[in-house]
Amino acid sequence: MEAAQLGRVPFPVGRRGRVLLAILVAAALSWYALGLSLADVFVAESGRGVLARFLAGAVHPAVTYEAAKVPDGTPPLLLQVVRSIADTIVLAAGGMGLALVLGFVLGFFGASSWWADEGGCGRARWGRFVRCRVLPVIYGAVRVLIVLMRSVHELLWAVLFLAAFGLNSFGAVIAIAIPYGGTLAKVFSEMLDECPRESARSLRAIGARPLQVFLFGLLPRALGDMSAYAFYRFECAVRSSAVLGFFGYPTLGYYLRQAADNLHYREVWTYLYALFLVVLLFEAWSAQLRRRIVLR
């Protein structure tokens, strides 16, 4: 009997255990297919000097240019850092502003709570056709659009728009806005669907229209979490904006890449510390706003 009971015990812990085991097996197969080795973790002898110089730059970041000769008209290094940070934030704000519009609109139409109709398809022929045929198609199309927007990383969008529009800020803003808008739309729609429904049911019971139920019964319940998540995505947009500089856009990454290409590692750390400081400031700012909005 004990053997029979042991035979019915899932191994190792049921479905979750099987999923975990499958992930471990996939990881082992990937490790073997890629030909990875623990020896690859250690820095090669030829690169140890470069690594040592790079790490030494972290202790003594540059406050002036390391180059022996600087072109005339070049602003001081610290002023260049401030300007690059400002350009990075402006570009991130432009992309995030457009992403918020896309995310809110698509999240609105991508939320099943907006399309839900507790009365069913209805008896009227036209109403039944719209509710049971047209609206599900619109909802499905919006969900597919959200997936497509999220599927391509902003760096790939940047490469595409760089070829299409050239090196201008418009392409960088769109490159950030599309994937961020899709991510915001997905998360916003899920927050709207998961928020408490008591207020919505009460409004529906007294005869409120679907739009009124959505705007006054569902949206206020989810708005705090939506705002907190938007602040977090703005922090991510600042980092993405900096990385776009590696493609030639005049953000912090552009100057960081120049310093790295010239082996000016102290300048590299100056730009990195500036980025760290900006991210920390935005984190503190967003945490304060989250406390005011979500916890009030």
C-alpha cells in the first residue's frame, strides 16, 4: 500500500517540478550546443591588461579630456556630460510620451473588461451581430497589434528607422515609442482586467452605460498601479535612450562609445557614473510618486 501511495506521488513536485526539470534539461542542451566551458569565464591573458586599466578608471574618473589634443570649440568634459544627459532625458521623454498615448489607447481596447457584456449578445439582430461578431474581431486585432509591437526590440527599430529617416531624433523617438507602447498596453490591459469589480457592478446595476462603468468603476481602481508602472518604464526609457547613442544618436551612449573606442577608460567611467546618478535620481523620484499615488 505504501508503495502504491509512493507511486502516485508526482515527481519531483508535480507540474511545476516537470516544468523546472524541462528548463534545466534545455539549459544543459543549450550549454552543450554552444560549446560553452567554464574556462571561458576567466579573462584571457591578453585581455587582463585592458580589464585592469578599465577597472582602474572607476577609481579615478576623468574630469577633463584624456586626449593630449582637443579640437577647438570642444566644451569641457563635465559640460559635455551634462548636455548628453539632458539630450538622453529629452529623447526618453519624447518616446515615453508617445508610448503612453499608444499604451493607454491600446490598453483600453485590449482590456477584456471593456468588451465584456454581462447581458450576452442580446436579442436584436444588429446588436447581436456587433457584440458577437464585430467586437471580438476588434479585440483580437488589438491584442495581435500589441504582441507585434512588443516583439521587436527598440534597438532593432532604431536600426530600421536609422535607414529610413536618417540620423534624426524622430526615428529614435519612434524606436522607443513602439515597443514601450506595446508593453504599456499589455500591462495596462491586464491591470484593468484584474482590478476589483465591485464599483463597476454597482454602476451597471443602476443603469450606467458601459463607457461610464469603465471610466468611473474600473479605471480609477487601476490608475494608481498604471501610474507606478509608467514611472518604472520611464526609467527604462532613459537607459534605452542612452544605448541608442551607440547608433549615432547624440545621447550619452554616443560619447561613451567614443571614449571607449579611444581607450579613454576614465572618461568612460565619468559617463557611466553620470548615468548611474540619473537612474538613481529617477528611482528616488518615482518611489516618492508611487507612495503618493498608490499608497494614499
